[in-house]
Amino acid sequence: MSEVCPTCGLPKDLCMCEAIAKEEQQIMIKVMKRRFGKIATIVEGLDEKTINLKDLAKKLKSKLACGGTAKNGVIELQGNHSDKIREELVKLGFTESSIIVKSFLNPHEKNY
């Protein structure tokens, strides 16, 4: 007999906890200028308990062909990927209405 999920009460192979958690997230994508003039894209607002951040960061880094890390409940990617990250998160099951994109760059600078 298969194990039962303690959260939803369904068998582990039918568990919907992660899918439900993806719909409830309020995700904020920020583009910031870091040290030495490097651009970084930061994804915040993901719940570490219900979503595997390291796995999500690995998928995003692979799809966007960039470096990055997942730590302290935040995914940080190298470069400006704000539009592409939104598309990828929607493909991975997050709702588009719960994703907010903000840019903290000077509007006169080039976005690489």
C-alpha cells in the first residue's frame, strides 16, 4: 500500500499539494544592479516548505542558460531575465496573475 500525504490525505502518487501551492504563491521578480555593475534577476515570494527551490532554480538556470543560486527563500539568477522567467514559471504551473515584475535599473542604462 502506498504512503498517504499528511497534508492532503491522498496517496503520495496522487498528491496535489505542490500544484495547489503553486497557485497560491505571490511571486515577485526583481531586476537589480549588483556589485561591479552586474545585472541580477531575483525571484522572491516562493514558499520553501511546499516548493523545492533548488530544483526550481536548476530548471530556470537550464532553460535560461545562466548561472545562479537558491538560498534563504530567494532564487538569484545572473543577467536580466524578467520576461523569460515569467514565461517559464507559467509553463511550470504558476499562475500568471500572481507574478509581479519590478525593475530597479536606471531607465537610461542598457539592459543586457
